[in-house]
Amino acid sequence: MRKVIFRAYRAAGITRFSNEAIDLLCEEVEKIARKILKEASMVAAHAKRKIVRKEDLMLVKVR
């Protein structure tokens, strides 16, 4: 996960950042991902499936 965040910082043009900044962003991204996955799981369950598909994730709106 840290590598993804590191690349995101670089893509945003940020060249210098602390390890604490990376850790904080990792935690926040993980919280958002959990929320999305929980809602996508509910969408799949509503469709009487146990497998979460791409379409389920696309139906979930990030708030």
C-alpha cells in the first residue's frame, strides 16, 4: 500500500514528504476502501451472490 501512496504523491507533484504523511494517507485510504467494500458486498448480497464483482464496486458511490 505504501508504494501506491508513494506513487500518488509523486503523480501529484509532491517530491518531499514524511513517512508520517504516507502512513496517515494509507490509513485514510484504507478507511474509504473498507466503506466501499462493505457497500459493494451488500450490493452483491442483494443480487444473491457471494462474489463481489466490478459492477458492484461501480454501483457504490463514494461519500
